[in-house]
Amino acid sequence: MEAYAIIDESDFPIVRIRFTGAKSTDDNFQAYLDQNKACYRLGKKLAIIFDASQASIPALSHQKMQANWLKENQKLMQKYCTGTAYVIPNAAIRAILKMIFSFQKQPVPYKIFEKEEEAEIWVKGCLSKNQ
């Protein structure tokens, strides 16, 4: 199974999630959601950078899975996630993100960037506000 996303916690409390460009399947998308939830296992404040530079557009069923995941994990995210930055240079992917958020609102502060450096500055600011 080719990973849909790679989650890197080596710079915790900044978590980096990079989409690989692999086509979404039921298995790899569920693995991505499970790994995303695992980032909260420490019960500590964190901020997430989603790098969608290489992202493929997920199937509509997977967009709905993402929306349901946001709904199910809303309280967990509100308690621990200080902010979510999305690096999305592609306009089509930005439109998909807006569609997912139309199914289910993003429960924490978020911002969309074209460059990862800008995203990193923003999430560091989110973390410092929530010390």
C-alpha cells in the first residue's frame, strides 16, 4: 500500500504532514486518518503543517471521511491543536479543502499558504500564543 501521507513528528510540537501524491484508497486514507489522530496521543499542545504541494485530489468518499474525522475529533483538536497551516500552491486542491470545510468546519484556527516557510512562521506564532 502506498502511503497517502507521511506524518513527521520529529520537530514536535510542530507536526508535518506531507501528502505523497498517491491516489487515495480506502486503506491508505484510513491509515492517514489514524496516524493523524495518533499525533494527539501525548496530550500536549501542537500545531500542524499540512503540505499539500504534491497532493492528489482525494475521492469524494474520502473527502467525506475527512469531514467526519474532523467532526469526531473536534474536542481533541480544540484542546490540543493551536493551529493548522495548509501549504497549497494548487488552486484545485484549495477548492477541495474549502469543500471539505463546507461539510464540516475546521474546529481550530487555520490559514492557507503557498510556501512552507510562511506556514512555519504562522504555526510558531500559534504555539507561542498558547504557552
